[in-house]
Amino acid sequence: MKKASVIVVVSALALFAGASSWAQVIALPVKFKGVVAFPFSSSAVTRLGVAEGNLMSSPANQLVVLVNLGLHQMQLVEVTSSNTFVAVLMSSRRLALLPDNTFAAGMQFDFTLPPPGGGVNGDVVFSGKITFSKGQPKNLVATVLGVLNDMYNGDVTDGDITVKGKLTPNGAPFDGSGLIPG
């Protein structure tokens, strides 16, 4: 049992040592595609297809997942086309990084969607895998599932809203150290 624990710890350290020699903060550009469900009436639900453009303040901007290996955190941020920080959209409350490069992150947020959207306040889970090639991060793929709004504990002007979707690669990873919000 003790030997197995040592092997797991050494494997995890080897995996993230390769990644951390590249950068302490890995920036992975992503696209989002999903379905948001919300009440249409007291007995009907509307489902709407959404993409990353529905989250950002400008269609010229892009989504980036920041994985901070030093602080064991994940953030979904909006950046300009020249990778200048715009806003944090979601931050992890918990992040588990496993030796096989899979991860799960409990994300929390509270922000106003660009027009015609409203306020959202909720929790979603990102569950996926970061692919590495020769010690360099290559891409991130993740499932997104959770609550965009809870009308009792979130934005009371909107009803309960759920989301289900996928994050997929949208460009080459880069050192995200300069994108950490101050």
C-alpha cells in the first residue's frame, strides 16, 4: 500500500514537473459549445444553443482556461485577440489534477452576461483532460455541467438555469503568467 502511494506521488510530480518547467500558469485557448435550459413558463422549459460568444463582451475576444500549477487553481478568462486580460468569468473552488492528466474543477461565478443576457450566479464542473506532448501542454478538452443560476441563492430576477456543454481546443497553449488578474 505504501509503495503504491509513493508511485502515485512520484508519477504526479513527474507529470507536473514537466509541465511546470514550461510555465507555472498554462493558458489554453478554448471554444465553448453547449445548451442552456431555463423556464419558459410554470410548466415548460426552453433550451438554447450557446457558444463562447454568448459569454464574452466582444466577439473579437477569446476564452482561455488558465491552469495555475503553483496555486492549484483553474480559471476561465476572457482575453483580447492579442491575449490581453479582459475578465475572469469563472474560478475554481476545487481542482483535482490526476497523474493521467485528467482533472475535475468545481467552478464558481457571479457575473452579468453581455446583452441581452442577465445576471448569473452559480456553480459548474469542468471535467476533462489536458494533453501533453514532450512535456509541453498541447490542449484541453472538458465537459461543462452545472447551474448557471439558482433563483433563491443567485440572481433572484432570473429563474433557475442549467448548462451542459463542452470546451474544445482553439489555438496553441502559451505561458499565462501575464494573464493572472491582480
